[in-house]
Amino acid sequence: MALFAGNALAADHQVQMLNKGEKGAMVFQPDFIQAAPGDTVTFLPTDNGHDAESIKGMIPEGADAFKGKMNEQITVTLDKEGLYGVKCTPHYGMGMVALIVVGSPGNLEEAKAVKHPGKAKKVFAELLAQVSTD
């Protein structure tokens, strides 16, 4: 079996920022992403009026926080294992959030402790319930 160095096998996960998607209004689609260290996630401004920003307390220790600009694509490289919580700043309270799991979810308890406004609280409860701790 051959071993490959670097990011030769890294994947790019595409996430649409939508006014209306499969799960309702103001959504990231998909909103739950399983990734490997070194993968990237590209947030696509499919509909106008959205951005993608990491949520304080919901990124792995040592990972860089990120904040995209309104109506602009942003690509984030995920080089630390753990959970990354993402919000659309203007629609956070409406539940426009996403969860990225990179490798082992070592910061699961810290991520669960973060408080969220409005519908984001319910959406994150559903997303966090999907995280496997095996």
C-alpha cells in the first residue's frame, strides 16, 4: 500500500449559502460535513446576503478563526482535528449554522457548552447529536 505525503488526497467540500434549501429558509447546504485533516471547505454565496464565520468556542484549540465577507466565496483549510461551528452572521438567530467534524471530535464538550441565539440553539442540538465519538 502506498502512502501519499501532503495534501495530495485532500478533498474540497462545497457548501451552498441559501435563502431556501432542503431544510427550510436561511441554510447552509449541507449543514453537517465530515472532513479529514487537510481538507478544505468552500462556502459558496449561491444566494446574496450571506457570509460564513467560525463561532468562538466552537473551533479546535490552535485552529485559526475565519470570517468571510458578505456575498463572497471563502475557502477554509481544516488542519486541526475537532469540531468547527459556522454561522452566517446576519441569519445566525434564524438557525443558519453548520457543523464541520474533522477527524476526532476532541472539543465536543466545549462546543456543546457554547450558547446560541434563537433557532441556532435547536439546529446545533440536532447537528451535535450526529457527531460520532467512536
